[in-house]
Amino acid sequence: MITTGSEPPPSADSLSIAWSDIVRFVRQLNHDLRNHLNAAELQAAYLGELATDPELSSELKRLREMISQLGFMLQKLSADLAQVKPNFMPYRAADFVEDLRTKVTHDFPEQSSTIDWQVQVGEANLHIDPQLLQQAWLELFGNAFRHKPTRDALSVTVGIKDDSFVFKLHEPKACFDLSTENWGREPFRQIGQGHYGLGLNRVRVIVEVHGGEFRAVYDPAASTLITTVTLPISGPRS
């Protein structure tokens, strides 16, 4: 059991671990592993300088690339656990959505063409950290593409409702049996190769630090998972 200190005492056969302790452990493990990776990288580079056989040089290059990929994975793990410290600034909602679309196209060049965007935000303004929020949305899109079971297009609607910026991501899913009650509040629940169940938790934290809400619901009639991000707006609307 992971606890923040406010939950009731665990039963005798369970283990209660504070989230802060988990974060500290992972950071230390990450630090130790990266020290070893750095040493391995230096050793591989040195051997590459000594190697005269082209095939051996090529294999050493591949080894260095593998070490680099592992280092990147550890770096992302640390980032997913890092405390969110936003730098707020005024930002037009329309500009933010356009910047996001450009980034999604850049990061997902093949899949992005399947997204149906419907945007009506007028002249609404936001007070946000655009870089942090962009990270959150890229995680949502990456997660959607990774678990996309059909060839149906993703649908995105963005608008203004009740003084809020409302973003909805519609994912076609013929079968969906996960609970959305604690969406984004169950880190480490869904774990797979290269993914550790931290992405949605990170998204939720980023959204909530902006004073927003993050939730999801599955519509069985439409066979669609609908993820909604709501943010407060500031300034004029049309």
C-alpha cells in the first residue's frame, strides 16, 4: 500500500509506504544506476578508440546507443517523479492549442494525422506553465496511441464552458474493463515494459497544480473512453 499519511492504518499483512519514501528510493537508485551507466559509457568509448576492426567498432557504437537509451529511460523516470514547480504566465488559449497541435505533429508524425480536432476557444486567456501542460498532454496522446486497439481516429474537442477551458480526448475502445473512479491516482498499478504506471499520475498532478480537474469516463454505448481536462480561464471570452 502506498500512503501519504492520511489513510487509515493498514492491516497486519500489508505494508504501508509513504509516497515520499518511494520517490526518495527511486531517485537514489536512479542516481546509482546512472553512475554505473556513465562508467560503462566511458569504457565503451575508450574501447571504441582502440578498436581497429570495423565490425567491432560498429558493435561498440550499438552498445553505446543502448547505454544512452537506458540513461534516457532513467531520466524520464526521475522526471515523472519530480515535484511539479510551475512558472505561470498569461497565454492565449488558442495559441496554446495551436502550439500543442504542432508539438503532437512533431512527436507523433504518423499517428497525429488520425486526430480529428474541433477547437472553439475564442479569445479566452489562460494563466499557465505552457511547457508543463504540454508535457501532460503529450503523455495523454502518447498513452492513447500506445493503447489504441482500432484504426478509428481519435477525436479532440476543445472549448470554453462555465468560465473553464475544457479539453476532451475521445478514444474509440470496443472493450474497456478498467475502473476510472481513481483515474490518475493509482501509480504503479498498470506496469509494462518501459512503462511504470506514472504517466497519468503525473498528468493529474500537473493539471491540479494549475487549479484544474482531470478525469476519465468510459461510454459503453459509444465504445469510447473520454478523458477530460478542465482549467480555469482568465481574461475576456467570445
